[in-house]
Amino acid sequence: MDASATASESALRTAHERFVTTSGAPPAMRDLVAESWQRCTVQGVRSDGSRLPPLRGTSAELSVYRRAHPLAAVLPLFRELLGAGAADDGHVFAVADADGTLLWVEGDAVTRARGERMHFSEGAVWSEARAGTNAPGTALELGRPVQIVTGEHYSSAVHAWSCAAAPVREPFTGRVLGVVDLSGGGTIASPPALAAVRGAALAAEAYLARTLTMPVPVGCGDGVRISVLGRDSALLEHGGRVLRLSPRHSEIVLALALAGHGVTGDRLAVELSDREVPPSTLRAEMTRLRAILGPTLLGSRPYALLRPVRTDLGEVSDLLAEGRVAQALAHYPGPLLPRSDAPVVVEQRRCLEQQLRGAVLGSGDPGLLRRWVAADWGSDDIPAWSALARTFPGGSPQRAAAAARAHALDAENTVPLQVVRHAAVLQRSHS
């Protein structure tokens, strides 16, 4: 490593340390990296490398999922364009789905073994929200090719690596299918590496465009499953395929699933927004959605899903109705489409949260209460902390800690009387 590269890595380490200790964007960083670090901070990603990306499913489940994934068709092309070069240069190439789950990781055996120690392996989730700033995850976040070098990674566990990645889009719809990535040592931190993944992604898209003559509809199997809890974009599973929908299409599909037997355009517009939605705008969205799902799944006049539908929202609601609170909480990864402000989503989100929270608090089960307050959505729940405190014997450290947390939250949420009076005086003075 030459002196300039050593100095650059030292500067990145210094910038990273300054950022994580002062919670301020380092001015010397590229805007792309600084903005990514800010997102990582908001999402609670660990900067010290102590929390590795999670592994999703079993190897058997991953194998089934990979065989059905659209990018399986272009894997031989990626091997031809990137595989041999990666192995010869001591690197790996990886292919991930639209959620950042690594489907294939191939290349140099030694580098693969190093990667496995930090969970850069098949089945691991390398989205930005789970792994911090990294080329595959940040490329998916931004929807464009990205290169991340050494200390630009948010997690210090990845500071010895550099990577370059580019999204791959489905022809006709423009939907992101996943991402192709090169990872390894210092030579990845170069323009040729970024050009290589960009070229591989374009070649894959061209291949798919030649082999597909029309948008591929979702399969014609009977069942549809929609996942909308704890995520901003719905996952729709049908006919062996898994589709990640845009936020607006997620709202539409959920509204149709809840409607059951179909809904008119006027009613759907009301479900989606408090403001008037022009009929032409809604028709355009439905046309785009039909191009993704296919006419065998999405009907019109009225708009409806044409197959039986299950949702994780309904599954949690059913468990609560059966009194199975522990199972309901275990199947609840988070609020329903949390960033959506569509009226139908807001109503369903609030209703499910109220039902689940009420069941947890009413159970008096210390285990359920601990899981509730340990989650992001329950960490500031004063009654839940108070209920947890009451489950411990008097004088126990656990009771004191839970009661202290409830008291601290109550103090934070209480506006001093003198502040209220001062605000009232100011308001009268400006009247």
C-alpha cells in the first residue's frame, strides 16, 4: 500500500471516529457517504461492528427462493463477466435480491472465508438498514451504482473491505430485481471495478430484455401472501415469485386485500389519500401495477385481487382473536407500512397496535412486557414500563429499574406549569 492510500485510510478512520462520537456528519466525507451514515444513525445501525447482518432462513429455504428468483437466469452471465476475474484477483462477486439478501457469493475461497466471518455470505441481509453503509445496500437504497471504500463503511467490521455494486432492473417495469457486487481488497477501490459491475448490470438487463417479450405476470397459482408489517414496501408472494412493491403500490395492494370483493376507483382514491386523487393519476398507477402483477392477478371494474389473499396483518389479528398473545407478538416485526399516511393504512396500523398493546399489557406476563418495551415501538410506553415494574417483587432491582424508566419518561413528557404560563403570556402579548 502506498503512502497516499495509507493517509487516505487514516483520514477515513478519523472521520468515522469523529462522526460516531459527536453524531455530526464529517465535512470531509463524500455527500453520498455522509448522508448514508446519517440514515444509519436514524435506523439504529451499530457502528462498532458488534451486530453482524442477520441470516435469513435456512439453506434449504434459500435454495428454493434462489431457484425462483429472476436473477437466477443471469447468474451464468455474471459468472462469465465477473467470476473468473474476481477469483484471480482475490475478490468475490455477489448477487443480492431487492431487499439486500445475498443470494450468491462466489470467487476467491480465502476471501469468501474472510467474508463469512462478518456474515458476508449467502442468506445474509446486507441492506443499508441492517448492515450500514455498503455498496450493495446503499446501491439499493439510492437505485444507482455505488462504490464504498474501506473506512466509508459505517460498520467498523467492514473497514478492511472495499466494494462496488450496481442495481439490476426488470425490463418493461423498471422494477429493481436486485444488485450485483464486487467486494475485496484495495483494487476494488478503483474506477474499473465500478465500471465492471455497471457493465454486468447493463448486460443482465439486456439479456432479460431479449428473453422476455412482455412483462412477466405473477404466476397463476391459487394463493397470494402479502407482508406489510415492519416494512415500508410490501412483499407479495405468488406462484413461486416474490415481488417487492413500491410504497404506493404497497398501499394499493393492501387496500384491495382488505376490500376483499373489489372496490371502485372513487372509493380506492379515498382510501389512499385525504386529498383528491385525480382519476387519471389513479388509472396510471393501476396500469403500472397491472404491468407488474399481470392481468391474472389484478382485475378492474371494480379493482380487485383475483386470488385468495393472506396478509401478515391478518395473521397477527387472528392470533389475537384466539387469545394467543405470545404468538401474535412473535409474528409482529413492527408497525404496518410505518411511513405511509394513506388513510386505510393509518387506520389499520392504529387498530392493530392498540389491540396488540392492550393484549400485552393485559396479560401481565413479564416476558411479553419485556419484549414490548425492548422494541422500538414500545421503548417509550410509560404504562408498559409501569406494568412491567409491577410484575417484579417489591424491592427487587428489576422493579426499581423499570419504575425508574417509567418515571423518567413521564418527566420527559410533562411540560412544567411555568412553561405553559410563559407561553400563554407570549401569545397574549402578540395578539
